[in-house]
Amino acid sequence: MKVLIIGGGGVIGQKLGQRLAARGTLRGQAIDRIVLADIVDPAPISGDVPVDTIQVDIADPQSVAKAVTADVDVIYLLAAIVSGQAESDMDLGYRINLQGTINVLEQARALGTCPVVVFSSSMAVYGGDVPDPIGDHTPLLPQTSYGAQKAMGELLVNDYTRKGFIDGRGFRLPTISVRPGKANLAASSFMSSILREPLNGQAAICPVEDDFPHYYLSPRMCVENLVRGAEIAAEDLGTNRCMQMPGRMWTIRQLIDAMTAVAGPEPAKLIRWEAQPEVQRIVMGWKYDLRADRALSLGLTADDSFEDNVRYYIEDDRPAAPA
Ligand SMILES: NC(=O)c1ccc[n+]([C@@H]2O[C@H](COP(=O)([O-])OP(=O)(O)OC[C@H]3O[C@@H](n4cnc5c(N)ncnc54)[C@H](O)[C@@H]3O)[C@@H](O)[C@H]2O)c1
């Protein structure tokens, strides 16, 4: 089978590509080829399975047609611009996160092969007057353009599935932490940088109080859930193809304590506390707990403790210290 990862140059896309290349199977079949598609040239991946890379702009239907071809069995749609950028540039957010999603689904429809499509949504689809905790039947009322674009993507995944054009499934990713690489334009970026930078001996700014609660998942567990998400049988999913991916609720203080438990007291001393009203305005709408009962019952999982997240970062992603 052939697996296409759109957004394959991004943090999750790269890790998913590596995991699938090492695993060699998906949905009970051998993977013959993995294709990483992205607007930037994805970093190559080596493994037992051949991994190709291709440059694709999902906002351009002709470009999408080069990647979404009839021999593709499973499509991961991870390409997106992140929350802070979609909020500050509304046109760009709608062009990539909504029109780009439509372009990919339309091309999948045109194939006539009903490929599996795994869509990465976000818990930013929730907001406004919601119960706490949020459950599987809480209405979606996003309070950012990014969240609105993801919520519309979920409706499209359900509708294209209902029509028999795709076998879709969408998962609302928790905030992924500890995210490797550099800080990005996501409003949640600090939820990794306050750990990642200090673990690398660098200073970091925390823009919220230490009792700020939020819902997290490690990159490693996110990838396992995306693999599992593609494998769930269509009949087990029913008509509502979109759900919360499991995570766990921790406060900033618990994140820092977990870092200290794993890496000692020095990293925490590198955190500076500095209120940032624009970041606070967005993330204060994300303070509730979530229940992912449906995904848990379908075999997806969360990390056991935030200490695991810190350990996974050190094992999988922390750059080697200079000799
Ligand atoms: N990381 C998180 O905390 C988190 C939380 C919730 C949801 N998500 C969602 O999960 C997905 C993956 O997240 P990530 O952390 O790997 O993000 P990322 O920014 O690292 O990766 C996204 C990739 O999409 C690519 N891209 C952007 N515009 C494109 C276009 N027009 N055409 C093709 N590719 C384009 C980017 O170049 C990038 O490589 C995204 O859809 C994101 O919205 C992530």
C-alpha cells in the first residue's frame, strides 16, 4: 500500500513518516511506498520502506493532483498554518486551512477509489460557553479563525465520507509538547518552549501564570494515535468520523515539576515570567479539561505522566550537546 503524508515536512509529518517507515505495515498490509508532500521540501527519511518527497501547495488544486493519485491508499492531511498565523492573516488561514482541505478532499473524490483520509483537527474547535469537562457530544464553537477552519474541515470529512468519496477520520490533537525544533507562530508555542529551551540550556519566556491548566500529548504518542486512527475499521467509526484525541490535563507548574524530576533543578531556573496579553487572549479560551472516551474506546491512548513527555523529548529529539 502507498501512504501519502501531506504536511510531511512538519514536526508530526516527519515523525509519522519515520514511524511508518520503521513499522512497514498499516491496516494489516505491507507499506510499499511513503510519500511526504509539503510546500517546503520535506527532509528525507530512510528506512526499510522507500520514502519519496514531493513539493505540493494544497491551496493549488493542480499541485494537489500531483500528489493525490489513484495508487494512494491512505492520506494523512496534516498540512496547515498554525493558530497564531491563521488569526493574524485571516485570508491565508482560510486559503490553506479551509480551501486547501477542500482541494485535497475534492481530488480524493475525483479518484473514485475511496482512500482512507486522516485529518488532523484541533481542540481549538471548542470555545465559548462549553461545559467543563468537554465530552464527545459538546458542540463546536471555536473562538479563533484557526479553530473555525478546523471545525469546517471536520464537517467536510464527515460529509465526503457520508457520500462514499473517502473513508475519513478526524482527530482533535491536544497541544503537542514537548515539540522539537524552533518556536513557531502557534499561540501554544510557549507550552513547549518553556521546557525545550531550558532542556537545551537556553532561556525561555512563560507568558501565563503557573496555575494555567491545559491538555497535552507527547509527539511520540500522537504519532501512535495517528497510526491507530488509520487502522480503525470503518464500521467501528459510524457516522461521526471526528473525535478528540486523548491527552492529559496539566498545569504549567506540573510541566515544570516534571522537567525538574527528569532533568534536575537547573533548567527551571532559565524560565522568565512575562505576561503577553495577545497570547493570553487566545489560550485563556483553552482552559478546560477534555474527555476523549470515544477515542480511548477505539484504542487511542494518552501519556501516563508528563515526565514521559520530557523523557521522550530527551530520547527522540534533544540535539546532542556540543563536544
Ligand atoms: N502540534 C500541535 O500542538 C497541534 C495541535 C493541534 C493540531 N495540530 C495540527 O496537526 C497538524 C500537524 O501539526 P505540526 O505540529 O506537525 O505542524 P507543522 O507546522 O510542523 O507542520 C505543518 C506542515 O504543513 C506545511 N504546509 C503549510 N502550508 C502548506 C501548503 N499550502 N501546502 C502544503 N503544505 C503546507 C508546512 O510547511 C508544515 O511543514 C496541523 O494540521 C496542525 O494544525 C497540531
